[in-house]
Amino acid sequence: MSMEIGRDDGRTANQLRPLACSRNILNRAHGSASWSQGDTKVLAAVYGPKAGTKKNENPEKACIEVVWKPKTGQIGKPEKEYEVILKRTLKSICLLNINPNTTTSIIIQVVSDDGALLPCAINAACAALVDAAIPLKHLAVAICCCLTESGYVILDPTKVEEQKMKAFAYLVFPNSAISIIPEGSSHMEGELMEHGIITSVTHGVMSVDDYLHCLERGQAASTKMSAFLRRSLQSQAPNDSSRAG
Amino acid sequence: MVSANVSGDLSSEMEVDAFRRLFPLRYHERFLLDSIRPDARPLGRARDTSLALGAVASADGSALAKIGCTTMLAAVKMEVMTPPKESPDEGSIAIEFYMPPICSPLVRPGRPAEEAPVVSKQLSDTILRHVNVVTSFSGMINLKELSLVSGKAAWMAYLDIYCLDADGSLFDAALLAAVAAFSHLRIPVVSLNEEGRVVVVSEENEEGKSEKEPVNKGKRKLTLSSLPFSLTCILHKNYILADPTAEEESIMETLVTVVLDSSGQLVSLYKPGGPVLAYASAVQDCIALTRQRVKELKSILNEAISDMEVD
């Protein structure tokens, strides 16, 4: 498909913005990471595991709590929704049985928002969990796919592009070299584990076929992001401060 | 109904209720093997749904929706306001979702429910959707219909949804109640008084007010395009369970909520994490179940509207 979709910054439909990831940037936190996609930058800090769980949580498993701090303004409903989505996504990638009756807190601070904020935050949180050595089943990569008025799917929009879109979807895919596949999961022939979605949040109206199209594009792009994530996590030694910021 | 376990543990001597509390997952899986659930529903069927319009007499539009035991009361009140300068001929809608302590033993006055702001935001996203720069309108309600006098007066609709009983599928019931309340809505008749302010014309004093011409006599109902309906499903191993109860939601944590509008377009597919991954085949199955449910809900809503118009 060689349609020329004129994006403002000259990217093609499938091209992601430049990615940058740094680990261990905060001294006091047990784990921290910053992730930026173009001009969208998010800082994540992990404290844990700490003793004790909150009142309604199951003490036989580890508990995760997420605090989302916007760049400006007070905490309102959009922030609470992000917290719940992040909490449930990260719960599904952590091995909760290893440290029962503990709480791990993840604090997300938005540094700048230029589109695709939630996927950026999920990627940052995942990198921060690795930095804090929290046991994980597999990693997660998040991507934003949007649908233009004319029906094309483009990836990783900027804020200006996001506002012009007919609809967009945030998708999170698992990423693993070797992973723990839960027993009895619906693992069909020909469907790789990397193609299942952990999380999906959509905005705007699109047809069902468009959504499935977004899923395919997201799966393809997630392999590129997974490769970048693994490279950047492996290449940085824990006390490497030369890549700070 | 006691599971015959090879290891011969406590379960062979236990009462059903105790087994249900102590080993909830095994209890439910015992039913899933026979493609049925503890309340005798097949996996793809939703609970009995009922809708009553006009439940709140003092509100301009209201509805009470029940899906199984989950009960939602929605009420719309209209107030006149001055529209903001950026959109002088548009009204506005404020949506709020409340989970008072009556709805669930887990909600107490000092401990608000975690789901309340999430459902509230999801409802505003679904009903209002974002009005983007290129197409001027995308959503169930055209905000321009809520305008009275361009630049001076417009309607502000306050939609309040109260959860009276939380037994799973909160978003589905809340969306159904909201859509029904807007379908039932009768916009009050207003007119301009001598000072040029918009006042509501009360029904009782009808005589001799010839100088107070009603501003919007002809338009009393909103035109609703493409009503959205939703279905929440649980994914557990290879099973897809439609319309879970609160017990099922707490045990099998992977939820997928699909919102379709009446023209079959996907308004939202919301899957907030969860231990089970959704492959494209599971996504297709959930969407197919939702399509069926949309037909059922449409007919329930139409029946409720026609019942009300008969009165």
C-alpha cells in the first residue's frame, strides 16, 4: 500500500517517533525510568515491595497501586481512569504469588504530553518495574493506533494529529523471549502469544473491521518496540549514570 | 453438587455454600465444564433486563434500569445557562455517576468505590464523544439542539446516575439507564420575559399571557442518532461469559466491554488489563455477542417508550 498520507512531521503511516528510554534516574526510588516518544515524555518511579496490603486487597498475593500525577492541574476523573487502567495492566504482567502480602507503588509523572500519553506511561512503568527488579511474567509494550477520516491507520500520533482523528485506540501487547504461558489458555494454532492484547482502550467511533486492522498494525509495530525495549534494558548496567535523562 | 476430587480433601464433605466461599474458582469451573453458570444461564446469555421510564417525577427525563440485580437510576434536569464564547450556539451536558453506600457492602462513606470515576468518565466519553476539529459533530446528542438563543441562552443538561445495587456489569446498566433517560426527556417550554431573560413557562398559568411567546414550543424532544448499547464479557481460559455478576467479576478478573451503536459501528472496546490475553478470535466473539445484545436492548427500549406513550 503506497498511499501518501501527508503527516505534518513527514513520517509515514507506520513510522514511530524517536524513542528514548533511560533507567535508574532517581536516587531514592527502588526503580525508575523515563520513556519518551518524540515530545511526549513520562517519568515512572517504583517503590516496593513494601510490607502490608491495603484493606480490601487479597493478602495472599502482592498488591500494586498506581499514582498518576499530571503535568499541571488537579487530579480529576481522567487521572483516576488512567490509574485504574495502568493498575490492571501492570497487575497482569507481574508475578503476584512471589511476594505475598506486599504493596508495590508505581508513581507516574507526566513531563510533557504530545499525544499517545497513556502508551508512553505504560512503557515507562514497565521499564521502571524491570529497574526495580520486580518479578514479571513478561514485558508489555503499548502503542497508539488511530484512524483518519479517510480510513487509513496511522501509528503514534502527535497531539495535533490526535485531535484531528476520527478515532484512536491504545493497545498493549505482551513481549517476551521466553514466557510463562498460563495453562489452558486459548492458544490457537497460528496465533502467537505476542498477538494477544493485554489492554485496549478506544475513543471515537470506528467500524469493527477498522479496529481489527488497527490490531494488526499494532501487532506489527509492537515487535519493533519490543526489540528497542529489550536492547535499552539490557545495555544499561544498574548503576550507569551516563545515560541519565 | 460437590466436586469429587481425586486428592480427597475437604471438598468431599463440605456444604455447597462453604465450598463456594472457600474455593470460588473451582466452584465456577465445575459449572463451566457443562457450559453453564451457577444461576443456570448459558455462557452467552445476559440476565433479565427491565426498563422503567419516568421513574423520577420531578426530573425532566428519568429511567430505572435493572440488569439482573444491578439497578441504576438515571435522571436528567435541564437548566438555562449562558453559553461560552467559543461555542455560542451549543448547549452542554454534565454527566455524573454516583455509587452511594447502599449499592454494595464494599462502599462506605469514607471509602469511595474505585469504579465510580472510571464508569463516570467512560459514560461521558460514550455519550458525548470528542467533538473533533474536522467533523463538527460526532455523538449521540447534537449539542446544537440544546441552544435556545444563540450567544445568550442554552440548555445545560445535568445527567445524574445513581447505582442502587451493584451486582456486576455496572457500565452496561448505567449506559442503558442514561440512553433511556434521554429518550424519555421532555424539554421544558420556555419564553423570554420582559427583562429579556429566559424563564420556564409553568403549566398552570396559561391564561392571557399573549406577550410571552414560548421560545421553543415546537421542539420538546431531543433527536438521538445512533444509540449506543454495551455488553461486558469475562474471558476465562477458553470461555467467554456474557454479563457477569459481581461474584464472577471478582474471581475471573479479565473484563472486556464492547459498546456498539445501533448502526453496528464500534464505539468502544475497553479491556483494562487482566490475566487472560484477548486474541483476535476472542475479540470477534465478544463483538458478535454484543451485536445480539444490542438487538435485545433496542427492543426493550422501544417497548418501554411505547408503553409510556400509551399512558
